[in-house]
Amino acid sequence: MEKIITKKAYLTRIAIGTIFLFLGLVLRFFTGLNETSALTICNIGFILILISTISWVKNKGKIIKDERSLKISRQGLTYSWTITYILLAILFWIDELNLAQFTINQILGILLSAMSLTGVGFQIWLNRKGDVE
């Protein structure tokens, strides 16, 4: 199963990013939406446009996904989820035993960072390792 992302898919992503960008500006200036929310919406749009454009230029006509890369992605994310569950249990026991006090924002930050870093890390490691079972 080889997959090549088409020009239409990239243009659709760029269009969605542009809509988010202009939506943030319109909501900020015409409805009085607070600055933080408007900037968040604009940033989502800008990031969508940027990533889609870079991917389009970089991967033009190349195969994006094949069976090996899908296997590696699935296995890496499985390992990442396992590590995240273990970390969640550790954080629970740290809080239960009163070893440290965490706010919800701190716990979410730790978990989101751990999920992102381990997900990318395991995929890089498995990619270098080669084929996975």
C-alpha cells in the first residue's frame, strides 16, 4: 500500500489554514474576541499553511507511506502509549503518597510532552533499527 498525497490534498490543507487565519483576524477585530484566543486561531492557520506548503514542496511526487513506514509508525505509537500509561501511574502514586503536589496544568504538560517526545523518539529509533515485527 503506497500512498502519494495529491496536489488537491495539499491545496485543501492550505485553504483550511487560510480560513483559520482569516477567521482569527475577523473574530478579533469585528467581534471583540480576546487577543489570546484570536492569536491561537491565527497560529493554527499559519502552522497549517506552513506545514502543508513545506510538505508539498519537499514530497512532490514521492511516496509518503508504504507498509514498512506504517508498521514503524504503529509500533512507535504503541510504545509511546505504553510509556505514557506507566508515567500516568507514576504520577498518580507520587500524588497519592504526597511526594509532590501537581496542578492539572503541570500534569497535562508532563503527559503531553512525554507522549510527543516518546512518539517521535520511538519512531526515529525504529526507523534506524529497520523492520519491526
